[in-house]
Amino acid sequence: MATYTASVEKRFKSPGPQPNGLQAAEDGLWVIDQKTLKVHKLDWDSGEVLHEFDTDTEHSSGITCGDGALWISSTFGLEIVKIDPVKGETLGRYPDPGAGIISLAEGSESARHSSSHGLEWREGKIYAAAPPTQRVHVIDAATWEEVNQFPTGGLRVHGIGWSEDGRLWVSDTSAGTVQLMEPEKGRIYDVFRVAEPDEVHGMTVFDGELWYCDAGTRDIGILRR
């Protein structure tokens, strides 16, 4: 049970209408928009657009950096897509092990398959947070073999980001919580709430601070604990 609620420091608005994934880099903040499917790199202080390009993805929900490329979760494409971060060209397309039907849609005639949302990279592996399976899937990027997975303990896992101690912050938009999880078996070490109406969709960590984006409001900011 969460013992405290974070304050939300809103820094600027996303240039796109529905920002859904974030990734920190030293030279700017990467954002993927689920409606325009466009990637923006933003200035940390002003939110000014430093670089942008279109992507060949579908309802994109997560973004990370690794192996000299960007990786984007194409949520309705059921893929994780590798993209050149300068030209925006697609370098590869890979099946998402987190694909399936979310539990809220089970039994519905209109249920649609979807796949992962938040992505992170560490030591040649991609960590993919998947609402359909309610798990984080760990994939060897070189072989595209799933090497691990662990449950998130929530209904709708979304953004993820590495803490400075090597554990993983994991958000759940349905519960309005962010948990600190051990990235092998998913043991939880900390949790806090994010009060309505704010929602954490994309999430990343920069200089020890948890940044978030809200697809409903276009807000990008910091979660103060």
C-alpha cells in the first residue's frame, strides 16, 4: 500500500497531442506520440523541439535508446521497432512477447490485440512493460530471445525507468501508483501514488528525477517524492 503521494511539477507541454512514452538522454528528452506517431527530442529546460521525425509505427506507447538506435513499442502493430535516431528510418521490426488482449477487454467482441507500452534498455537487453500480460518482459536485443519476465502486480502497467540503484520504477495508470521493483523477480521495495487527475503514461529518469508524460493533458514534468 502506498504510504505517500508525489507532487507533480509540470514543466512544459508536449508538442504532440498524445505523448505516451519518454526516454532520457544527456542531450535531450525523447518523446513518442501515440496519435501522430512522431518522435520529438526536446530541450530539458524549455521543451523546445531539437529534432523530430515521423515513424512507421501504430499507436506507439514506449521509447528507449540502445545499440545506437531508438526502440519504439508499436502497440497496435504488436512489434518493437528499431529506428535510426537521426534519419528516422526503420532498421528492424521484432515481434513483441507482451502481445495479447488486456484483461478489461476479455470476452468483448470488440477486443483488440495490443502489446507493450514502456521500454527501457540495459546491458544489451530491452525491458518491455506489457499491459496485456501485466508483466515486464526482458529481451536479448541481439538474438531477440526472451530471457526473463516478471509480474508487475497491477492492472495496467505503463511507463518504466531505471533508478540510480539499478532497480526499476514501474507505473500503473489504473491504480495511479509507481512502484520500485527488483528487475529479476519483480519484488517491490517502494511505492507512491500520483493523485487524479494526473496520470503517468511515459516515464524516465534523468539526474535522479522521475519525469513523466500524460497523454490526456500533454503535460511533461517531474514527480516529486
